Amino acid sequence: MVEHRWSLSTLVFSVAFIIVVSYSAQSLALKHSSRFLGKFAATGTHFEPPQFLYETRYFQQRLDHFSFSELPTFPQRYLISTDHWVGPQRLGPIFLYCGNEGDIEWFAQNTGFVWEIAPQFGAMVVFPEHRYYGESIPFGSAKEAYKDATTLSYLTAEQALADFSVLITDLKQNFSAKDCPVVLFGGSYGGMLAAWMRLKYPHIAVGALASSAPILQFEDIVPPETFYDIVSNNFKRESSTCFNYIKQSWDEITSTGQTYNGLERLTKTFNLCQKLKSTVDLYDWLESAYSYLAMVNYPYPSDFLMTLPGHPIREVCKKIDGVPAGTNILERIYEGVNVYYNYTGKEKCFELDDDPHGMSGWDWQACTEMVMPMSSNQDSSMFPPYEYNYTSFQEECLNDYGVKPRPKWITTEFGGHDIHATLKKFGSNIIFSNGLLDPWSGGR
Amino acid sequence: MVEHRWSLSTLVFSVAFIIVVSYSAQSLALKHSSRFLGKFAATGTHFEPPQFLYETRYFQQRLDHFSFSELPTFPQRYLISTDHWVGPQRLGPIFLYCGNEGDIEWFAQNTGFVWEIAPQFGAMVVFPEHRYYGESIPFGSAKEAYKDATTLSYLTAEQALADFSVLITDLKQNFSAKDCPVVLFGGSYGGMLAAWMRLKYPHIAVGALASSAPILQFEDIVPPETFYDIVSNNFKRESSTCFNYIKQSWDEITSTGQTYNGLERLTKTFNLCQKLKSTVDLYDWLESAYSYLAMVNYPYPSDFLMTLPGHPIREVCKKIDGVPAGTNILERIYEGVNVYYNYTGKEKCFELDDDPHGMSGWDWQACTEMVMPMSSNQDSSMFPPYEYNYTSFQEECLNDYGVKPRPKWITTEFGGHDIHATLKKFGSNIIFSNGLLDPWSGGR
């Protein structure tokens, strides 16, 4: 249980503003495994022609800003548009989106807000990519960059912030825009980066809009049950019977799996393409669906993680509740989860990822500094109960990456328990925006 | 000329709050060369029994806080006194002195202010040592730590600030002192660290007293002539004839050195123990004396860098001006500089360091991130005219350390041109204290 739980909690976060690592489907296919990546790419969203006009450029960055080790530089990709910029004379602002854990083009295409308001403000728009993602890969190739703890060593939030700072300082000089204010934007992990950058580089950025940025989801600052409780409440809020069906389903899955031919029956019930190897994989698949649904539970149809109707949790629960009385609970669950995984109706069967521990950038970050404890409460959560266990988490990280996490580092470097006082007295001009249904809202 | 000038500008700064690296006299004797170090140690000041009572402890620090490379940890020494601390219940403050480029015991002994006010505030006092100095040496020995660019790579201000932050976070936890306010202190480079730490770690420290901290002595923020102009004005202020004698002396030295037996004559005039090899060494020796004199031009007798009378510049000029009319200008200079180098009258002759480019911690820092351009103005300065030349500076660093300086990094990381706006809006509770005669006052 421990293993799959950890995988979920980290994966869920990484897909909040999804990992769309274009190379992962190729060179790292065997090891890399964001389960919805293949599926997501298949929907075509990522490869749609860009909605917004920008130029793609590259900037050579130091691999390690904080030491003087002789290391190769790497090309950081950034997207830039000066179409609406009113220029330095009129102090035209620079909107800087803090790229998060994925291909920057995808974030640019899914952050309409920045593009929409830029003309109003006469702003330049810059989307720098986060190091080790998309095309901004050190050591010449993703294969090399993701090889081991030594090469991954420089994939940290602090280095990413320094990348942004060095890049924007250089851009401002090239555009003679020294006095033009820089305003930061970001969502999820990128929102955390935006808030942290405003705190750490106040001489560079005058403010930040940090959306859905759980900067308090560390150590014991918020209760570890927060995330799953909010997801669960989103379901309960739509329908308490739906909540209960889901809550009951786990035991049903486990007991079915233990019977003769049980895994075959589950395979059939859930219309899986390959025979289910372990009920753990099914747990993962379902838990992920519920978690992602809570993150994209928009009141309008959307095509962000998956093609979905408006109020998707409501639709899922309608299906779960709506089937005729006496229907097997697992069939109910299948009907519900279909809304998430197959709203377009194009899927003939479902592929479960059987290697959720492959190497991915976010998993590395979660194993090093982005250590976010998560538990599932026996009573209030609809997920299987689980108590966060740091010791086993650490063991896994040592096994998977040969690295020991530093769970207290983020709060030492950026602030934790006391951050409210700091934000009040020090970190002015940071807007933390989030919906209350957002499962990450508890970490803010 | 270029070479010796660079050496001066970096060395001067390092001795402002002097480098007292106890090992340098031993294992690195041949390469390390703070010229006044031997002399300073010989005065015994450094080895006097401590005036203030504290405990010496060690804390294991990561060598690189900003990556996950597998590197050995190192023991950071810190001095701590809880004698006057009123404890966590009464929110007793923690006074944290940001150790600078030298042995922390020496700084502790020379920072009476912190010790004097601690009882009044019921404060705990902590003096952590800066990495790579004193006893806080990575890689097991100074010889290893100072071996080359690879081992020196982690000697940076950012790493030092992270050391302080990690240490104080740990101490606060151990003392159950989470809510006790931390106030930072520091002078010279340590003052810069105090100001920067307040800016970068506002969640850890509520304020900073940054004494004599030239955080603007980078790039082109202040004119490069500032430092030498202030030193020169300190002499001119006492006596314009003294200023003029010094200003004229350089040509006199050069022309004397070019004559037959000139170096012998200079050796004799300046009472040097070894025969002068080059007039450049004499330039260095004299320039250093004038610069240090300006830094410690206290109105009372002191024993900080050297044993000196009150108003030492006044005393130096009295000597220079006071010798009988017709006295050779170099003899005047010798009389003056004797006040600095031999006020106690114990020196029989003077040792000039003939290897000012040996490896030292501060020279490394100056060659990497602490790049402070300094020129000497033909008209306003009493020093030989010199125009700062980044290209040759960079070449020297490549030659000496195999490292390329990053002259724009400090301003990117900590702020530069715009720092006043940042300090006003963001970095509250930082006091920059300095005397206007202090040559570093121009960099603030």
C-alpha cells in the first residue's frame, strides 16, 4: 500500500498542471510513466497548433548557479511575445510565467489569462521553460539528464528561480527595459515558484499571481489529510451516496481480487486492455481519476487534462448513483470513472500503467525537496485509509534514485510555519488565487 | 601594474574585517599570503584569551545546499552563549552574527557591541563561522578544501547564508524557540551577509544591523573610484601637504627603483628585512597601509588590525609633514608608514610578502562572485592612477584559480541598481551603519 500511495500523491501533484514531457514517450518510454501521458497525448490537445503567437528562443544557462563547479551549460527554451508591449519609454510591464514541470508550450497554450490581459497592460509576455522539462534539458539529452542522482542533482526549485532571474535580467538589458516592472504568474508548482520568486527576488519582480499554489503542503504545516479530504468532500457535496459507493468500493476490489479468477473479473468489469496484475494498479487508476477530477472540476466543459463536461464530478456521481438498484458496486464505479477516462467515447479499452515508478522529473523533485506528506483519513476520506510514513518514503527514494530527501529544506529556504507573518510584512503584492473546491487549496 | 592593483583591491577588502585563518600560517604557508596575517598573529591579539564567555560547538552542514550531489558534509563551528537569554517563554531574542572571511573567535572578540547589548535584551548570542574559514573547513583539511576550483566551488555567499539558516532553524527547534525573533549582525562582508540574509530569509530573521557593508560595490552601481577617493580624502582632510607627499611618492619610488642600486636604496630607506625584488611590492605594502588606516581610523587607540593610536591617519600625516624641510620624500613616507606598521616599536625590520597571489578564501570569493571594480582617479586619488580593467581581471582569475568570475551574479541574486526600492518596500528592519570616513561607505 505504501508504495502505490506515495506514487499517487506525487503523481497527482505533477499532473495538476500536468507533466507533458515530450521526450518521455520516446527515449524514456520504459522508465517514465505518467500514466495519463500517453492517453493525454492521444487526445491531441498538446499537439494542437498554438492559439497564441510567440517566438521561441533559447538562452544558455549555468547548470549550477550556486557553485562554481565546471559544468556544461544548457539551453533554456523560452517563449516570448512583444506584440503588445508598449516599450521601455512607457514602462511597459513584463509578464513572466514561471514554467512548471512540463513542456512550456503546453502551459503557454493553457494559460489564456496572461495572453488575454497582456494587450490591456501593454505587456511583454515571457514563458521560460523549467529546467529538465520540455526542451530545456541539460547534458545534451533527456537520457543523460535523467540518468542518475548526479545528473538530476540540479533539478531544484532554487535553480529554476535563478534561471528565471538570470534570463529576465538579461532580457531587460537587451530590451533597455531596466525600469519596466516584472509581474510573475504561475499555477500549481509554477504558482509556488511565482510566490517564492517574489519573496526571493523582490528586486526583480514587483508582484506575483500564484494560482493554486500549495506552499504550505510541507512538513506538518497543514494536516496531511487535507488533500484527500477536499477531494472527498467534493464528491460528498454532489452526492453522499456517490461518496459512500466509492468509499465501499476498495474493499470490494480487494475481496474480488482475492477470489478465484478475481483479477480476470476485475479486468472485464473495468474493460482493461491487459489482464490486471494486481489490485494495487486498479486502486491507482481510480484514485488518480478522482483526484484529477477534483482539480479540474470546472463548471464548464474543458479539455485540460482530459476532455470533460462541465461539473465533471457531478456527472461522475450521476453515473455512479444512476444505475439501476441492485447493480454491482464495481459496475457503478466503472460507469462513473468512464466519464473521466472516456468522455469522448473513443476508448475501446483502458491501458493501466504498470510501472508508476519510472523516472520522471517530478518524482525526482518529490524525492528531494518537494516532500509533501499526505494521508487518507479513515472517516472523512473516501480513499483507502493510509497514514503517511516518512521512513518508508525515504527508503523508496533511496531505492528509486539513490537520493535522500530533505523534508525540511523547502521551509528553511522559503518559509513555512511563519510564512503568513512574512507575507504580511515582507512579501507584498502576492495574490494567492484558488477555488475552494481545489484540493490544493488546503495547502495555502 | 594591473596585477598588483587587483591584489590590493581584493586584499584590502578581505582585511577590512581581517582574514585570520589560523591554518594559513601552517599548511598553506607557501601559497597563502595575507601580508599582515603573520604580523597580525605576531601581535598576539588573535590568541589572547577570549573576553567574552561562550561555548564552542559544531554543526554538520551540507557542502551544497542547492543541489543533491553526493558530497561530504563538513563541521561548521559556532560560538554560543545562552547566559543572558530569557528563554522561549519570554520570547528572548537570538542575536546571530554572520561570520565573515576569517576565524570566528576573532570576530566574536572584536564585536563587543553584540555582547554588551545581549544582557539588556535577554538575548542568546550565536556566532557561526563562515564556511572555508577558521575551523569550518570542508574536505577534512584546508589543504584539500583550498586545493583547486572544484573543491573551492562551494565557497560562496549564498551557501554561507544557507548554512546560517539551516543552523539557526535547527537551534531554534532544539531550544523550543520557534517564536523567538532572530536579529542579525555583521560587519564588512559579514554586514553584507546580514543585509542579504534579512532580504533572502525574512521568515528567519526579523532585522539586521549591517555595519560597513558595501552591498553596492558591484558592477557600475557606484563609481569605481569611490573607495580610493574616500581613503585619499581622509588623508587630505588631515593635511593637504601629506596627501600631496603621498601622491608624489609613487613616481619617486619608480624612478628610484630604475636607478643603479635603486632597489637596495629602497630596501634600506624602508628598513626591509629582505632585499626588495620589485617596486610593485613596495607599492602594495604602502597602499595597503593607507587603505587599512582609513578603515580603522578610529578616534581612540585600538588594537584591531594593528596596535594604533587614536586618529591614526592624523598621526601618520604628522610624521610625514613633520620631518625637517628638505628631507627626501621617501624618508617622509617611511616615517609615516611606521605609525601603521610599527606603532609598538617592536619591529626590527619589515617583511614584505612577495607572493600576494597565493590562494586565500577571500581571493577566491573576489574571483568568483564578489567582483568589485576599483579604480584610482588621476586627480582626486593620492594612489597611483589605475583604471579597472575587467578583461585582465578575468584573465588573472583564470590563471590563478581556473575559474571565470561572474560579475553580474551578485546583483542578480541579491539586487543592485534597484536595491533602494527593494529595501524601502520589502527589506524592512535593516540598519546600514557606517562612518562617513569609512572607505566602504561609498558602496552603500
